[in-house]
Amino acid sequence: MSGVDTNNRISRKSFIAQVAAFTLLPLACKSKYSHIKGSILGANATKGHQLRREIPQLPHTKSAKKVVIIGGGVSGLSAARQLQKNGVTDVVVLEMNDTPGGNSLSGKNEITAYPWGAHYLPIPDCADKELLSFLHSCGVITGFNKNGLPIYNEEYLCFDPEERLFINGYWQEGLIPKFGVPLAEQAQIKRFLSEMDNYRKAIGNDGKDAFCIPVNKCSNDYTYKRYDEITFEQYLKQNNYNSTHLIWYLNYCTKDDFGAGIDKVSAWAGIHYFAARKGKAENASHDDVLTWPEGNKWLVNQLQKGLEGQIITNALTYSVKQNQKEKIEVTYLNGDDAHLIEADVVVLATPNFINKHIVEQELLTHQQLNANAMPWMVANITVKRFFEYTKGLPLSWDNVIYGNAGLGYINATQQHLNQPSDKNVFTFYYPFCNKSAAEERQRALGLSHKDWVEIIIKELEMAHLDIVNHIEQIDVWIWGHGMVLPEPGYQKKLASLQPAHPRIKYAHTDFSGISIFEEAFHQGIHAANEIIKQYATNV
């Protein structure tokens, strides 16, 4: 042993322990989320932001059209469809993204199609003949009974179980809190729902429904319009609604439809959420919904049937101005090429914040609207089937967790006639609404995929303790500008708007204050009908 430094000598046991520690170090540092694949996707914000700078390209081609529709969302497609039905076919739709749909886009994997945005349609009011006709034409309505009530295709009515809420460690049926809610609060919830039912039946002094869809058919009676002057939160306080569980539920509802809580939306909009639905059918009521694995992209696909040759995708419109002939020149980029179309009439089926960047001031009569839109995140989560240790109602179409910031998740495979046996896709919704729209947008766009995985899993773990071990992939879609925010005074703003330039028509839910399929559908029809009347008297 001569020549050996006994002070630096280590035992065989100590040496093995140190080697093992270094070997296991990568495993110890490995995140519990590291097995989860995925990426951040989203509407083409980079392309859209090009509108903030002047684009120098001169048009490479010039053409002429009777009607140019800018925006291939529900409003734009509805306008094109209505024009075509009435013989106006010299029409082109310019869509910035690579597929039409607006906020009703969808994706697909080996398991199922799934939505990236809007995902259902409530049973429409029987008075909405145009929407019923559309649904009949695409097989959603199979016929009408002797009383004139529609009969809906059972394949498209949401399958049971429809919705559940995780509250106090239990999955209850329905989203209105019941399980473990004190009797005094239950009575307050019952009083609120009864009051909303009264508003559903209310008629204004002008003979119109106090609340209905579309918004432009609602009564102008100040008895109801005055609620546009205050927040929904103020309305609730004035009427002694202070139940914690009711307040949570109403915040959930307003976030779901408007992207913000009761402190930001008007009382008129909050009441409209509950009072405007009046749908009836032989086999459904106003509480029922129509849905598809891909969400409302299914409806978009029906709207664009027969319009395929009229839609140009990847078309970024950057200039709308009047020329010396009093026609409207629309200039757009398609790839690296710039194109100019001379139009008799232009339909702006785009949000107002886009219009401000592309339309010359002399044509822009709606600039004072200044609509806000809160950002959203939608995630599609591929999950290996797992045993639910929680009690109560089993997996439903809509699954919400009480008290969370997110709005829960949709089971995208719910409508499959043959249910997949080993995997699901859950579509998870998360609104940003605590601060201003600009601040929340900055926050949403600044989060990494790793950040999102952590946020989503922490929310889901409230009801599914071991779900992280069953998730294979999380893909995230950021909507920088979600649905229009109906703040107090919004309906008053709409009522005071100046008439549009005769060659410019507006078709977007910004101009109703309620961002739902039905409003977008009717916005398109209204714009198209104005054009049809003009052509009848020669534009």
C-alpha cells in the first residue's frame, strides 16, 4: 500500500453511491411533463401584423368583380352564399389564412377531428326562418312536424351525458352548482333563473322581444336597453345577488360567450345570454345544443359548399380605397404577388380593428366603434383512456371544474357513433380577462409551450389527480383577438353609428356585440340583402 494517499481514499460502497448519484441526476432533473409532446399554433398574427406597415409592392395583376368580400369567416361565407342564392355570382372572398372559418377552425389527428374555437350551436328560435332553412338544407333538420316544429338529426344533437361540474370532490350533472351548495344560495340561484325566464318571455313597448337573436331584432324599449349602461356585476348587486356559487357560475357563462367576467360585460349582454334562447323542436328544447367533433367548422364547411371557386385563401388585404371612377379598389397580397380588384361593392367581413388598418379614412364610417376583444387559448389534449377515481357523473361532452380560471374541456369524441377504445381528445378553453385586452394579449403571447402545459395540467389535476401520466400531447392555439367584448354602452354605440358608404357593407359580429354563429350568419345575410337591393336599382 506504499505510495497510496490514504487521505483521498474512498470505499467501494461510497464510490458506487457517487456514481449512482451522477447517473440518476438527469432523471431527477427531468420534468414530470417532459413526455408530453406538442406545439403552439394560432391564427396568422405575423401576416396580420404586416397591416401595420406600408407594403410597397405594386399590383401584379388587375381584375374586376361586382362584389369583393374581405374575410372568410362565418359572416363572409354567409354573405357570399346569400348573394349566390339570389343570382349575384360575380363575387370573390379574400381570406387571409389558408382555410376559411374565422374563429370556427378545426384540426384532426388519428383519433378524431376537434375544434380550435367555436364548437356548438344552441337550438335556434323557430322565428329564425333563415337559419332553420340553412340547417334544413344541410341535413341538420330532417323535417318539420304537423305543428311546424323542426325535427333535428339525432346524430348532431349532443349525446348524453351532456355536461357535468366537478364541485366539492364530486361530478354533478349540469353546470349550475348544486352539490354541497347551502340552501340559502340554492334559493338565490332559483330566483335568478326565474328572473331570466321572465326576461325570455318579455315583450317591449314596441312589440318586439326584449331579448332575442339576432340582436338587431331586439326591443329598443328603455326598460331593457338601460341595462346596457351598467355592468352585469352592478346589476347583480342592485338585485341582491351575492351567492358565491351563483357569481362563479355567471362569471363562467360570460367568459364562455364574451371572453370576460361580469365586471367587464354589460348587464344587457349578461341578461341576453340567458334570455335570448327560445329554441323549440319536436325532439329538443332551447337548452339543447348541436355539435360535431370538429365543432362549428362543420357548419363552415356547409356554408362554403358551392363557393369553392370564389374563395382565395392566403390573401392579405392591405388597401381598400375609392378610385376616380367611384369604384372600390381592393389590393391584396397572395404570397409575394400583389393583386388589385376593382369592385362595385366591398363587404368588410373583418373585425373593426382590421378595418382601421386597410380602409381609407373617407370610406370608414364605423371607426368610432372601437370594439375590444379579449385573447383566448384553446388546447387540444391527446389522452390515453384512464380510470376516473372521482365520484359522480361519468365523462360528458362538457366538463367544467368549479373555481378554476379555465372553462374546462370538451370531449371531442363525444359525437362518435363508434367510440374510440383507447384514447380521447379533450378540447380545453382558457380566457384571458383579468386586465385590459392589450395587457392580456401580451401575456398570452409571451407564454411558452412548457408554461401552457403546466397551466393546463394544474387545472385538470383538480379533478383528475394522475392525468399527467395519461397525456401524450398538448397542442395550443392562441387567439390574440377573440370574441367582441360587449362592454357597458356598446349597444348605444351601435345605435349611433353613421350610415356606411353606399359601396361599403359591414358584416361582422363586432356590429352586433354578441360573437356567436347566429349573429355572424345574419350579419352576412344582411350585408348581402343590401347589395341585392342596390343591384335591383343599379349600383
